[in-house]
Amino acid sequence: MTVASTAADHVRDPERLAALHRTALLDSPADVAFDRLTRLATRILDVPVALVSLVDEERQFFKSCLGLPEPWASARETPLSHSFCQHAVASGQPLVIEDARLHPLVRDNLAIPDLGVVAYAGIPLVTADGYVLGSFCVIDHQPRAWTDWELAVLTDLAASAMTAIERQAAVREAEAAVRARDEFLLSASHDLKTPLATIKGQAQLLRRRASRAANDDVARLVHGIGVIEANAARMAVLIDELLDIARLEIGQEPELRREPADLVALARECAAEHGEKSPRHEVRVEAAVEEVVAPVNRSRVERVLANLLANAVKYSPDGGEVLVTVDRVSDGEAGGWAVLAVRDRGIGIPAADLPRIFEPFFRATNAPTPAGGSGIGLAGAKRIVEQHGGTIAIESREGEGSVFTVRLPLVPRVAAG
Ligand code: ADP
């Protein structure tokens, strides 16, 4: 009872199943790379059946199956009631059986009457990080004492099957990364074009107005120039982020020039700017102390804050309060921390997306697509904060809102890692 339930637990281990699903091999079409290996197994070991079997929680799926009778050959799967391979998965060890009809582990297994399994040898298919996906196995319809040489051949074939599985996974990941980059480039060029179009439009308008300059137009001119400035600043931030990414891509960490800056004043300036841009939001600053002076690169920390505020506004489509808090906490000898937090009551982030939220190009699954976003802001913010030797953390609940907390050292520290 205990042995059986432990074995079943191994087979049903959610992390193992996740690793299996990540291969995307379940229910995938037959593939000559795997069929060659099973064919080799049948020829070299002189067996009627060879399988690449992937075991999930209720069945074994055959990525390759040679010599199986119908209906199994066409179905390319059997329920676990017909699976010996599940035992190799459960133990993570080769399973070698001379006569299944006499073997206590499998003598009641339906593979014996239905698939004609008598002798069986299966080598677990184990990923580089230790998850057992299934097994590479051979079957005979009569009793057979497997030799060490035969098991060594089978082990090599299983290793080749595993290499093929991992190579295919690597290719798929690389393709996904290229796709993400293409999508990002599209979205980034879109993001760059929108403010540029506004700049152009405003410039044309101003030119026309200036050409018939009358005094009462001055206020409008000033407003127009303000719009130009704000959009140019937005573009500059985006371009800075793109440049940082491009520099990192070629292995250059952007250099950091620190100067003492009051983060309370910085937060007030940034908040005022974002509050003005979005009248539906009330952007407030609460500072526990009058000033928090920290050695930072002012324009980079400003970018972090601008990013967090822009997100707080963008992802609170119904408006509402965005609260920035600034505080100082002491930390014994280490010199203490400046703590900046940006809290919103917006759409929040689904729990499953939180671990990936600081990854470049990642957007949460609930992010509205037309909101315009590229997924580089938070990755850039994290990089800047860590460059200062600080940390950035998030707490969020979908539908309730988010709090991003940035801690920056009050005494210069070297970046972690
Ligand atoms: P983007 O340009 O997509 O806003 P970011 O890197 O700034 O890129 O943010 C990454 C993702 O994190 C966003 O696409 C969004 O899904 C999520 N996100 C960031 N901030 C918030 C927030 N305050 N509320 C809800 N979701 C957020």
C-alpha cells in the first residue's frame, strides 16, 4: 500500500508533470529522430517491440512505438493499467524483467495479456535537472535474461533519445525568444511612433500659428510646447531603455555615476508630473521624513519611479488614487535604506505571473493589449535598482492592485551578484 502510493506520487509529482508538458512532446506526431532509435533497438537487441514512452498522470504516450499490436500502434498510447514504464518513472531506475508473469510488481499488469509483454527492459528518460519523463524500453514476447551488454546498448539509446528531446526543447525555446524579440521590436517601434506623431503634429500647428502670430495665441503656444516637451521626454526614456538593453546585449553594463539626491523631492516632482498627465488619477506622496538623501544616479532612479508611476496609472483604467510613500529604515552597520513604494488600486497581476514580472519583454496575462506596452520597463527598473545595490519587490492581487517597493542603500554599495 505505502510502496504503491509512493510510486504513484512520483508519477503524479506536479513538477515532473510540468517538466513533461514543457517538452511539448505529448500527443505530438511521430518523428523520424525517435523512430530511428527504436528501430536500432529492435535490430541490435533482436526484440519485437521498442518504445519511447512518456508517462503522464493517467497514460503512457509513445513518441515512438515499433512493433506494438493494434489498436495500440495507432492510438500511440495506453492507460497506466497497461504500463510497465510508470515503474521506471516512479523509481528513476532501470526496470529489468525476465518474466513479467512471475514478477511481483507487474504480474497483474494488463500489458501482459493485451500487449503480449513477457520480458521487459526500460531505462528512465531523465532531464538535465533530474525529472524522469518516461522510459526507453524494449519488450519480448517470451522470457529473456537481459545481458549487461544489451542493457548497456539500451542505456546508450535512451541517452540519445534524451539528447533529442532536450535539443528539440532548446530549439523551441530559441524560436520563442526570437518571436518575443520580434514582437517587442514591433511594439517598441509602435511606442516610439506615437509620441513622435504627436511631436510632429504639434510642431506643424505651432508653425502655422507662429506664422500669423497674434498675442492671444501665446498661451496656446506655451501649451503646445509643453506637449512637445513631455512627448520628447517620453521618447527619451524609451530610447534610453532600448539603448541599455542593446548595450547589455553586447555585454556592456551601463556605467553608474552617483550623486547625493533627495528622494522625497524626486518623488514629489515625478508624482506631480504624472498627476498632471492623468486628471482621472490622484497621485499623492506621503513622506515619513522631510528628506531622504541617497547616493544615486538621479536620472536613472527618476526613470525607475517614472516607470512605476506610469504603470500604476496605465494599469488602473478606472482612475483612483496612486500613492507614493518615501521612508528611511536603518539597518545597523549597513547604513540603512531609502524605501520608496508605489501603490495602486488597479487591475493587479495574476499570482501565476508574479515570478516572471521583472523578466524582459514579459507582460502579465491580464495586461490589456491595446494599452501599449513592451514589457521592458520593469526589467529596466530592476536592473537600475540592482546596479545601485538595492532591491525591488512586488506585492499584488489580481483585481485589487499592486505595490512596488524599491529599497536603495543610503551608503553606496556594489551591485549584488
Ligand atoms: P509594459 O510596457 O508592458 O507596461 P513593464 O515592464 O513596465 O512593461 O511591465 C511589465 C508587465 O507588468 C506589464 O505588461 C503589466 O502586465 C504588468 N504590470 C506592471 N505594473 C503593473 C501595475 N501597476 N498593475 C498591474 N500590472 C502591472
